[in-house]
Amino acid sequence: MKNQEVKKKGRRKASRTIQIDNENVRVTSWLFEPNTETGWHKHVYNYIVVPQSEGTLSIENKETKVLHHLKMGKSYYRELGVEHNVINKNDYSFSFIEIELK
């Protein structure tokens, strides 16, 4: 799948490239330029995020906005079902690999 970038309310969408999508897993590479976002979405699979750089992302859900400082290579796991938006709050590019477990 090719990279996607769409404008919404003055904030551009982060670029994503699906690297693998089979019956077991979907692996997506995300690249966030400064002040770009994923857009509101809800995962239908449990997933793992592997930061490829260090920096701060804002994670918004319906109730809260939380700043998370991520370190390169320090993975984290999340369960499916929470609607959220991810925004790059750095003044530089940030990237991570997302692994969805089908």
C-alpha cells in the first residue's frame, strides 16, 4: 500500500506504509512529520508499537489527552478497541512500527 497523507482541520495525516498484511499479522510503518496525526481510529486487533526514534507523542481518546515520551526500540503493547488519535508533538520527524496481531 502506498503512503497516505490527507489534510484535516489544518493538521496533516502522518504517512503510513503497510509492509506485511497476511492472515496472522499486519505490520505498518508510520512516519510523523511535526504536528501530523494518525486521525481518529479504533484497532480491531491487539497491537505492539516499536518506536524507531525518540520523542513525545500526544495520545488522545474521548476522555483524555496524554503526552507519552517514547524511546527508540522500547516497545509497548495495547489491546484493541479504544478509539484514539496520535499526534507528533516534536519539532522533528518521529516514526514507529505498528504490529497488529490477527
